[in-house]
Amino acid sequence: MSEDSGLIKKRLTELAKKSYMGGYYTFTPFLGLLEQSLFHEILPDIRGIKYTAFGGTVGAERVMIRFGSAEELGYEEDFPIATLKIAPKSEKYADRLTHRDFLGSLMNLGIERETLGDIVITGNVGYLFLKEDMADYISDSLTKIKHTDVTVTRVTEIPTGELYHTETKKIQLSSERIDAVLAKVFSLSRDDAQSLFKRSLVFVNGKCVESVSYTPKEGDVISARGYGRLIYRGYDSTSKKGKLNVLVEVYI
């Protein structure tokens, strides 16, 4: 375990115990897949402490963890997450903007990545989930992405169902091993798929999975860093040749 990993786990543990001992909610920054996996590693140490993960909308990959529950604390407290819509002032003269363009412009403002959640691009418009206390600063400071002038507006209603698109696919497998699923979905050789596990690039529900023989469960969200993610829907039928027909929803 690296020192950085140890510090992250210590920080998460302290937030959990602070909520439990103090009787109030505590929130982590936004956690990427690596940080979420470290969070799963500390669960035995914080057993009994309630928590909820949320990234601003259903389907978000980067999430905050909220420690505490209304049942224990007697009140509810929303996640301190705001949503900004970032759009070109003039679509006619706008560059074609990518996720990297949006993120790069935000990082150039001196913002720490942990204050930002997902950036979802629809067309040339970006929806940014971020910590509430950063919303005004970014709204005032972000004026350009690449060579494109942009407007930043705060939104309270998110176009749910329009931000995260999935495509249902039926794939054929000899077994439901996770390496076979990834190889089929992302058109990889079996060796290339297995190499992802050796490099700690595969996550199931935010937890790093190192076993190539892991069998996904229905509803598991599987992420392969650098390739994409999918929701595993499980066995559908058996082909005439004895192959397993399996359903997955691939994020596109």
C-alpha cells in the first residue's frame, strides 16, 4: 500500500468516525474509481456506520460518500452537490468540445479534481457536477473552453435519462467470467482483457477486482479504465451450440 493510499484511507475512516461520534453528517470529496476502491477496503473498520454514495444523479461514476443516516440522526441532509450547464455562446462559431477540453479548462482555474464530479457531454454542452461551494467561483471564472466563449448557468432540474445513455447488447460467452465479458464487450483478446486485472484497471461497483474468474452479478456496474463501463444484466438464454447468451447495457 502506497503512502497516498494510506492517507486516503485514514481520511475516509476519520470522516466516518467523526459522523458516528459527533452525531451529524459528514461528506467526502468526490471519489474516483481508485478512491472508491480504497473506501471499500476500510469497510471492515467502520462496520455499523451508515453511508450513502451519490454523484449528483443516477449513473454518475464519480461520487461523494455521505456518512450518517436519517434513521440514526433524526434528520435528512442533502449532498452538497450543484450542477452547472456549460454551453457555447454561439454554436455556429464553437469548436467541437470534448470531455478533455472541459476538464482542462476547469483545471486551468486552479481547481482540485476532488471538488468536481462527472462532466457529461451532450452535443457540445457539458453538465458539470461539483461541490456546492465551488459553483459561484466557476460560474464567474469559466468564460472560455479552447477557443470557444461559453456561458455557465446553474441548473436545478437535470435532464435525467438524457445524460447517461446505455445500449443493450446480447453477447455470447462460454462462461460468465468477468474477463470473458470485458473481452467480448470491448473487442479485446482474452490476454488483453486479463492484463487489465494485472494493472488494477477493473472495478465492480467501485471496488477494484483482481480476479479474472470473478462472476458478475445482475446489476453490477463494471468499469474498465480507458475502455468504458457497463451494467451486467446476466443470463438470458442458451444458444443451440451451448453458448450462454448474456445481456449487458454498455454506456455510450
